[in-house]
Amino acid sequence: MSSVPEPTASVELSIFDALSASVTFGTGWLVEGEINVQALEQALSRVIDRWRLFAGRLQRQSDVWIVKIPLGPLPADYLTYSISTSHSEKPLSSFVSLPLVASSPVLEPSLYMPSSLPTSNEEYERRSHPLVSFHIVRFAPETTTMIHYECLGLVLPHGVVDGIGAAYLCEAIVAELNGVEWEVPPLPKEGIHKSSAHSILESESFTRLIAPPKVDPETVQEMPISGKEIMERKGRILIILPNIAKSLVEQVRKEAQSPNHITTGDVLSAWVVKTLYQNDLSTSKSVMVQSLASFRHLFRSFPELKSIGSPHNYLALLPVPLLPVSYIQRVTVAELARMFSRSRNAFCEYDVSLFYKQLTGSLPFPTGDDDANVVPLVISNASKWRLIEMDWSKIGVKETICAYRMLHEYDKAGKDAVQMIGRLPNGSIVLDTILSDESIAKLEEGLEKIKERI
């Protein structure tokens, strides 16, 4: 185990980081071109030498996780990152259909997130492993076109960074590749740095300034359901072409006539919920939409939190109300989009404080996971991170043809999950999903209906 060279700073991680301590953050860019590993490595080395947090090591002290950061010169034998490559004897078309269609299986995560890398805070600590890992998979050329496809995988401890933090890191690497200056976070002072998030949320009394949206469904004839539905879930990518997304968003915005701006994310969230449950026979059950959002912007008046520009986890649950299936079936996509817009705009310091108290055990989480009549649906809008839209052309990438976001094994947790992970160069929106065959078929059929209408 390599020790962190002195002098050091020990940065305490928050309970929001600890929430993801058992998983890694994985993203894969499926690209055309031949990646220049040396160019990537040189840029990454320069970034980490300047942004010393990522040169640190995860350690557990008492009951909290910290990152121990080296502040002085780095010895030649101290590893600050991991870059590896592998070669597939098979072409990419052996794993996914080419050209990519609107619905296709995900690229197996083990290809771009090899098992040799840590999968939790505990493994990072036990192995004293660097925080930043890239893995490049080189596929055999396609036999018909001789095109070279590769996959660039990024793996980070989710117990240290969230998606915005991963984007900050990649933006810095891209800036170094292009010889452009980027804002380097200040070097922390030597010693121990306690998490300011805990003290702020414990000392302040936050109240909701905007009432959360309420849902009062009509009384309907209920069909009893017994226990949790058990079905196999698989990872699958849905690619929504620009003309289909534009048609859907424009129609919903026109019908919604909302005083608040309805985003593409609001529309897609509403469309997913409506499409999955419109014809569900179990009208007595309700859908608990679980959607995490960044709260960095909410705490600008607390500069000691240092959330702006920080890569750490600043995520809390949006106040999306419980949605009875009977309600979903009665309202339009536009009405659901208005509801998601209201929930997003209602998100405030109160929700962060509430989530913090739930994480610390002082308040219970809302019922759902143990209620047979409540089904969880994870919806995440990661598109605004612009992570999959990174310009890797300086390392030999000609085009990003798809991207993947490892979805934390929601399939094993028995949860449906839909994540909007960004746009491809042609404007197509990528949805990374964990759904049953029946559910994915509903979304595929829904996209076909929109296509036929335009």
C-alpha cells in the first residue's frame, strides 16, 4: 500500500457522499477512431498535478470517509491515476448492432469497467488505489467497413464525486488537451477539513418557500395486486432522434401552457411515466418517482459550503409527489410535464435539509419500498452535465456514436430506472435504462407512434 506523501490535507466527505460509498461512477463513450493513450495520459497527469484532490487516497477515519490529499511534490513512484487498455478479438458489431438502432442492448459494462478496478470506497482504501481510472477497449476492425471502434471508460469512486464532478474533471482534461486555461480549485491548507454541509444543515431551520405540487386523484375502481411484481430487468439504450424529440417537446409545451419553463427533461419524464403506466391494469397502485437533483445552486449564500465548482456529491431528492396509476391514466403528458416542472421549481433548501435528516435517521424516508401498492421508478436527468458530449477529438476520436452510464445495478434492487444521459453529435437524446422487456417494448412502441405522427 502506497502512503500519501506529506504534507497532506484531510478533506472530510459528507453524508451525501457516503450514500454512494458502495458503488462506482462509470461512464463509457463508444467512439469511432483510434484513441491516443499517451495524449490522454499527459493531459490527465497535468490536471491531477494541479487539482490535487484527485491525487489523494480514500481513507476511513472513525465513522467518516476522508480524502487524504498530497500537497507537496509527488514522488515518481506515487501513482495518481490508472490508465489501461484491452483488445477485443471481436468487432463491435459482435456486441451491439451497427449502425445503432433506436433501441439496443447496452454495451457490457465489464468491457469498459474491468473487474480489476475497485467497486467501492472500501476497495479504494484497502488497495490504496488512485481515484481516477480510464480504460480503453480496442475492438477489432469491422470486416465490411474496416472502421475502428473503441470505448473510452471512466471510473471514479461515487463516494467522492457525482456526475457534475465527473464532468468538471473531464472538462479540465479537455481544456488541457486544447491548451486552454481552466479554473483550478485552490489547494487546501494542511490539516483536517471538516465537512461544512453537516453543520450548515444542522444549524439552520429551512422552510419551503413554494408549496410542493399536490395530486388528488379521483376515486376509481381499484384492482387488488398481491406483493411486488417480480420480473427480469435488463440494461438497454434508447436513442430518441432529434425530430422525434422536437415534435414531442413542442407539442407538450403548446398543450401545457405552463407559467414555468417546461424543459426537455420534464417532457421526457412525463412521457416515460405516461407510456409505462397508461394501460396498467393495477390501478390501485402508485408510482414513487425517485429523482436526485444537484443542490449546488441553492447554497450560494453559504460560501463555506464551497459547493460551486466542487466535484463532491451534492444531490437530494426532488419533491415529486406519489403518483397513483389512476391519476397517470387520467391526465395528459402535458399535465404530467407541468407537474414535473412544478416539482423541479419547488426544489429548495427545505428538501436538502429533509433529505439530510432522512439520511442521518432523524426522520424516516417516505413509505414505498415496503408497500406492495407502491412501485419505485428512478428517473434521472443527467443530460445537463454534458458529460457524454465531451470533445475527445484531440485524442483521436472522430465521433461519439453512443454512451453508457452504469446504473448502479438497479436491476438487482428490483427498480425500474431511466436515465437521460445527454445528446449525441447529431442531437439524438440517449436514454440509458434498466427495464423489463415489457416496459422497454412500451417505450419503443411510444417512439414509433410519435414517428408516425410527424
